[in-house]
Amino acid sequence: MENKTNDNKGKMSLTAKVLVGLVAGIVLGLFINILSLNPQGGFIDTYITNGLFHIVGKMFVNALKMMVVPLVLFSLICGVCGIGDLKALGRVGSKSFVLYLLTTAIAIAVAITIASISGIGSGMSMATDTVFAGREAPPLSQVLIDIIPNNPVNALSEGEMLQIIFFAILMGVCILMVGRPAKKVVELVEVLNEIMMKMVTLIMEIAPYAVFCLIAKAMANLGLELFAQLIGYVLVLIGILLLHLFVTIQAVLKIFSGLSPIKFMKKMRGPQVFAFSTASSNATIPVTLRTVTERLGVKNSVASFTVPFGATINMDGTAIMQGVATVFIANIYGIDLGFGGYLTVIVMAVLASIGTAGVPGVGLIMLSMVFTQVGLPLEGIGLILGVDRLLDMVRTAVNVTGDAAVSCIVAKSEGKLDEAVFNDPRAGVISGVEIDHDAEEELADIAKG
């Protein structure tokens, strides 16, 4: 047993491997881009960046998405049954909802204030060939109606997260109402949930290579000329995102839970890198959920609700982008929105985070709604589309950090946080997949009859 422990100490953790892959991908991608080694239709473009890198990265993202629906379904049913008290479930839901909206409101208010002071876009005159047609977001009334699935199987197959959350909660509540006769169902769902978590661990073994491919492709195709042209917008937006990540979220965590922001951030590096690589909060759910429960010590009864719920409605990063983009485009076109216009942007961003939950391309849909409401030309969105992929990666990392912070706050308030796990720097660290040979033999005997 002692030798096994020493072997694990000598191994590099998964997070460290992923960070190495991230840095290597950035370096290689920028090298390809700066030296113009990937002209469209060339060998590197066809077979490397949009060939090998694209295939490996896309397969990994699809593998993560593959786990989202069953993991959320089984985990949330287990969570509801674990809470065992409908009043406690209501408290968890209401606390999460209020905290997510609060952080979103703070995020966009700070973004507009700093962007206005910086004066980004003033005096610039930029032309763009990109045409952006804004899509209408569904009204809030329709979103509320659509929360209840008319076909649960279809909701599961389409990955409709709010509908899946509703169905899983309802099923968990009904299992509690049935009581003892449903014991075997609960045991089955718990085993299925454990199997899904093992699958997360297994798939994450290829993460360092997949992250390398995803980042190398993104950096190679980024276009440094466009980046330089929009450098003021990019730097201000990234600066505010980092401010929200390292100051606002940590302050909220400390004030409402008393937990250590430093320990929290050290354990969040994994989900942040995955979010940055995939630019998808939903695709990062398996990694976030595993980190929140096994590394931060949040009980599954809370995390199974707050993590998927946050991935659906928590849009701090998107709200910051809206605020900065609104100021940037207004300055370029010489339009003075005034205090009333910016207040409208803040209110709309908070409401839209609920009203557009789960809609594909939600960031740009919300931005087009804001531009229409305050009278900014939609073609202005075309100016920032080129760098939106990079910025989307950063704001997704901010979003998943907010999801985890709210999960910790709610869990601490409900007495569902294991502080010994939170304070243990080695808790939940993955250094490699370990196969239990005794379990293998036992299952083989069962299968043989």
C-alpha cells in the first residue's frame, strides 16, 4: 500500500497535464498563425488544424456532451432523494436563483462602468464585411411554458437542460412520496450515477491531448491582424472578466460562506481549463460536477441542482461581454446612450439570462436584443464576431467558476459542505485510472452465472 501511495505522489496530476497541453497548444497555434503556415486549402490547414486537431478536439467535446444528459438526470434524482425534504429543495433552488442573478447584475454594472471610463471605440472608424442578422429570443412566457416537457424522452434526446432539470426533480419528488417501495429504484439510480462519474474519470484521461488540439486550432485560426485591430476591446473585456473572476466571485464566496478563495481557485483550475477549451458551460458540466463534489466537498444533493442550473442561467461572462460590446459599438458609431440607456442594458441582461436560457448562440442573441432595445445598429456585432471565439472561451471559464462558487455558498448555508474535503489540497485529485481487479473478478463471476 505504501509503494502505491509513493507511486501516485510521483505522478503528474490530470490538471497539471491539461495545463501543459493548454500552454503547448497556445504556443504551437500562435507559431502557425504568426508564420502564416496555414493558408486556406494548404496541407497544414487541411490535414492538421482543420484535420487532426479538429477531429480529436471535436470527438472529446462530443464525449463530454454525451455524458451531460444521463449524468444530470441520475445525479439530480439522487440529489432530490438525498435532500429528502421538499422545503430544503425549495431553499436550495431559491438561494441559487437569487445568487446567480445577483452576480450577473454586478458583472454587467461593473463592465459598463469600466468600459465607459476607458472610452474604448471612441474615434475609431471600422468597416466590416460580416453581416449579422439578429435572431429573436423567445419571450419569457414561452420559456416558462417550455420548462415542462411535453415529451421527456424528446427532452433527453435534445439535451433541453431546463426540461431535464424539471423532469428529474419531479421524478425525485415522486420517488420520495412513494417511499419504501421505491428503495430499489433509488439504489439503481445511485449505481447508475456512480457509473457515470467513473465514465467522466475515464474520458478525462485523454483531456490533455484534446485540450492541446482544441487550443492549437483556435490559436492558429484566430488571426492576429484582427486581434490587433480590436485590441482595445479585447483587453478591456478580458480585464473585466478577470476582475470578476478573481475579485467579485471570490468576494461573494468569502462574504456569504467564509470559505477560502485561494483554496477554491486552486481546485477550480481543471474546470476552468476545460471551459476555456470547449467554450461550453454545458459540455463542462461533468467536469464541474465532479470537481464540486469530490474536490470542493459539496454534497451531491446540492451540487446536482446548482451546477446544471447554473450552466443554464448563470451568464456573468456573457453579461460582461454585453456591457463592454454595447459601450464599444456605441462609441464607434458616436451614439450617446446616457444613464437611462445603460440602465436598460443592465436590466435586460439580467432578465435575458433567464429568458434565453438554453438557447443556442445565447450570447449573440442576448446582444442583438440589447442593441435593438437601445437603438444600436445590429451590423456593429459583425465588427466583434472575429474575436468572439477567443472571448467566449474566457467568459465560459468565468461562468463555470461562478457556478461552483454558488454551489459552495448554498451547500455551506444548508450544512451540505464537507469542509475537510474543501481544505484538503489532495482531495479528489486524479493521477490516473485505477482498475479494481477484485471488482472485475466479482462481476465476471456474476455474469457467468
